[in-house]
Amino acid sequence: MTDVPHVPVLKEETLGFLQPGKGKRIIDGTFGFGGHSLAMLETGADVLGLDLDAVAVETCRRISSDRHRLKCMPISFRHLDRAMAAVGWDKVDGVLLDLGVSSFQLDDPAKGFSYRMDGPLDLRFDQEAGRTAAELLANSSEGEIADLIWKWGEERASRRIARALVRARTEAPVDTTGRLRTVIEEVLPRGMKPQPVLSRVFQALRVAVNEELDALSEVLAMLPGLLRPGGVFVVIAYHSLEDRMVKQFIAREKRDCLCPPDLPVCVCGHRRVLKALTRKPVTASAQEEEMNIRARSARLRAAAIL
């Protein structure tokens, strides 16, 4: 397979910031179906595609069979430094992180990412490692479940839902997406639309199972040391937790001092390492949103290394 049935989100905006071209090395930390990577390969850039999903990795390898400037690795972007060392790259010119879950993952019931289809309650990007969402719910206390639903899903009914899940698992395991949906719907007030609540709970479980925000925090911290001066990173986020983390990282690292403003002199010794390329998040056009529903919640931020 040399072409992929995938429409990458904010493709032109991403290319505009990364400026891929001949001789440049770019890392696509979330390869997916390779839409962004293919566009960068067409400019003559060398691309290293990373992903934990087995289908994405196989897609990358098929594409690389006749596009030799594409390298593929089955690894999380939180280990960006390891991936670069493995292929002999010291510094790179650009990094792209298109976060969250892709459409092909949502459409596969076996992965358990969507409450719209019944399947195993898995939610792992890498289905060969770590514990599933079903195992997480089976082995966590009511308080732990409530806390993760609130922290990672920002769901106000977290305690009510956690209580219902603990009660339900005494009767039968909560190990399918359909059963999880039923348990949640049964505790919601009459007339309340369940879809937003279901989305937040599934998001919270996915973030917890895959340690998504930990991974994002780790990779952001290492980017200044892995990008060449003038190198650019682009992050496309789909929920407020991710976008807030990227926003705060850029705001901090573009400043020379992090001391409280009432201190007469700087004592922290912090020096800025990047400049922001986006004053506010870049969003999709109305036309792109109409063509690609995933683009509706996309928020792109970019920065360059000094």
C-alpha cells in the first residue's frame, strides 16, 4: 500500500510551521495512517514515524517499502530520544505530535475506544502492553475511579459514576464498552443526554490507561534538547487538558525568568529556549470541519527553538 485513506487534520497549517524540505529531518510522533508524513515526504524531507498502534506501525512499514526516506519505529513519542538514537539522528529540524485517538482506532470495536460500538473495554494504544481499562476498573477503589474520571475527564458526576461502577462490578465484570455505557446511562438524570458524559468518561479511562499526559509532559521537556536551533515543534491537541499543558510549557520556556514578580532580582537562573509561533491556538476552517469531524476540536500550537 502506498496511499492511505486518511485526511490529516490541519495539514497545510502543520506544513507551514514545520517547513519540511530536502535535507530536513522530521519526526512524526503519532504516525497513524501517515497523512502528515506523506505530505512531508513529498517535500523531500526525511521522516521518522513513531506509533504504538500495531496497525499504524504496519501502515508505516508498508509505506516505507517504496519511500526510503521514511523510517518506522513501534515506540511511544515519550521515548523520542531513544528513537532518534536508534536511527542515528542527533538533532532534528521538526517534531509533530497529533495527539489523541485517530478515526481508524475509533472505528475498530476491538480496541474499545468508542462507546458507540460494543467491544472489549481495552483502550490501549499498544494492545500488547499495560493494563486494559477493564482491568483498571476492576482493581481500583471507588475513590481512585472517581478521581481519575474527574482529573482526566473533568466530569462533574465522577463520584456518582464511580459508585455505580463499583456496585456493578460485584454483579458482573465491567469489561465491555457496552456494559460501561449501560452502567453510566443508568445513573444519569432522566432527560440528560448521555453522549457528553460518555465521551468524558471514555477519555478519562483512555488517558489513564495510556498515561497520555505523563507522556506529553516528558516529551515537551526533552524537545529543546533534541531540536536544532530554529527547529520547530507542532502539537495538535483535542481536549483542554492537553492544550493547556502545551500552552503553559510554551509560555514558561519563552521567558527568561520564572521568579515571582515581587523579587527585585532573578534567582531562578531560567533562560528562555524557544519562541512561540502561535499567539493563540490555530483551529480548522469551517470547510475543513465540514469535511473532517475530528478537526472540529483540534487546537494547534507551535514554537521554535532559539
